[in-house]
Amino acid sequence: MKAAFERWLLRRWYGGVAPGPVLGGLSRIYGAIVRRRQAAYASGARPVQQLPVPLLVIGNLVAGGAGKTPLAIGLARALARRGWKPGIASRGHGRRSRKPTWARPGSDPAECGDEPLLIARQTGLPVAVDLDRVAAARRLVEAGCDLVIADDGLQHLRLGRDVEIEVRDGERRLGNGWLLPAGPLREPAGRAVDFRVINGGEAAAGEWRMDLRLGDAQPLGPGEPRPLGLFAPGPVHAIAGIGNPARFFRALRQAGLDVIEHAFPDHHDYREDELGFSPVAPRLMTEKDAVKCARFGLRDAWAVPAVAELPEAFIDAVDRRLVAARRAPQPENTP
């Protein structure tokens, strides 16, 4: 039922189907609520919480995935190489628990969320998960981080930020341009951000392009990595529970594979019986799906990593903004 409703919505958001008067009316109500909230923070009626260290927000204007997690991983790694001590704050969307926690490489994705777990495994950096993003950010500062990266925090205005990065899917862009639920927009388009990153597609003036490169397939169980070319010609079962599964399927086809598509809702909580496909063939899935499916002990199942390729000039520009945002040390109280 959930998957069918999601497909119904996506046809209206990106498929050229008119939203209709009911969704249109709900969209206008939603827009009024969002604008009132934005005005409250802009006027100071709602306080903004500032951290003692720079805070970098990565997010998008649309509901669903646009490439935020690969960008967060790639940027965190790059900034760590430049001497920063980054920590990542996440709400942990899709997890079953509501308790604050740390995402560590051995964590249960049901407790911390699939994306925080993936970030922790790929970066080795501290990842704080909390429904209260401000509390998560403060825990990272207490843990010794001198930079906080808020994953998917563009609309979380209570958390003061020094640098904002908006990610857009280069194919879908802003869809039909409507606000939720008639369209995919979480907030009205036109917000000024420090950087706009385009995931694939053509980047316009003032935008930075990010490309996702598929790496060697990693076995979910014992075994050695395998280049994608060794799965050719296929067939292979391709599994994706991400914001835009078609992008993953197309990338596998570009690698020369004959793909049988299995698209699931974003952050899908898999059951083992959902993954028993016919004909018998290798099962290739995104890393985000693999962190939840590894517990099943599937045979011939593989995670396909997607590595963000970012221009060095973009890393330089972000680094300069963060250096400029460093806080002056607070003087110690003396008797």
C-alpha cells in the first residue's frame, strides 16, 4: 500500500500528472504554515541555537533523496584530511527507536537509522543521532568535534548554521514546483544558500556538479570484492530503497549489466521474504539497503558503493567559508 501510494505521488510530482484540487489546497495550507515558521525564526520570535564551533548544513528542498548522504560522506572525509575534526548530526529517519544514540560501525540500523550507520562505517567519524538535532550537535562538540555537519538539516531552522549546502537531483530538479503534498517541495523555492550541488546532470552558473561513481561490489557475507564487469552480462536483481531508484538501475546498466529492477520505498524496512526473486541471480543493492539486509545471511548478495566525486575547487571554497566562521575562544572566568 505504501509503495503504491508513493508511486501515485511521484507521477504527480515528476511524471506530468496534474496534482488536482485537493492536493493543491493542502499544498497552499502547508505553504502558509512553512512561511509563518520561517518568519518566526527570521524575526527572532523563535530563538536560534548557535554552537561554539562552525556548523555546516547539507540538505535539499525536495522530499526524498537527492544525494545528501554521499555528499556528507565525501565532504566529511575531505575536511578531515584538511585538519578538521568533523562530527555528523542526524535525526536518523526511518529508525524504530526514538532514543538518542551514537551510530557506530557495528550499530543496529533499527536503532540508529540506515544513513547514519552508513556514514559511520564510511567515515569512521562520530555520528550523533537524536530527534533533537541541537542536542545531537552539542553532544558532538562535547566529544571534541570542531566542526558539526548536519545531515538533512536545511529546514531545521532552530539550529544556527554557518554554511548551507543544497543538493539537487540533476534529473528531477524541483519536479512540478509545487509544495507538499501537491509537489515535492518542503519549502518555497528561491532560498539563498552558500552552495548548490547538482547530483548528475548539467550544472548551471553558480552550481557545483557532483558525480556518483559505482565501485566494486562488496559481498554481504564472506568473500572478496568483485568488479561490476564480472557480473556481465547478467541478469542481476537490482534492489534500491532510495529516493531515486532509477538512478541506481541506470548506473548498473551503464556498467554493462542486464538489470531486473526491484524498487522499494525510501528507508524501506526489509523482510527476508521480499528478497527471494526468480530467476536465481546475483542480488545487487545500494549500500544504504545493504546495512539493513546483511542480517539475513543472503547468498550471492552484494552492496554496490556509490562514491561522490567532487571538484577540488568546491572543497577549497567550503573550507574557506568554515575557516572564516571559526569562533573566537571564550575567555575563562577568573576569580
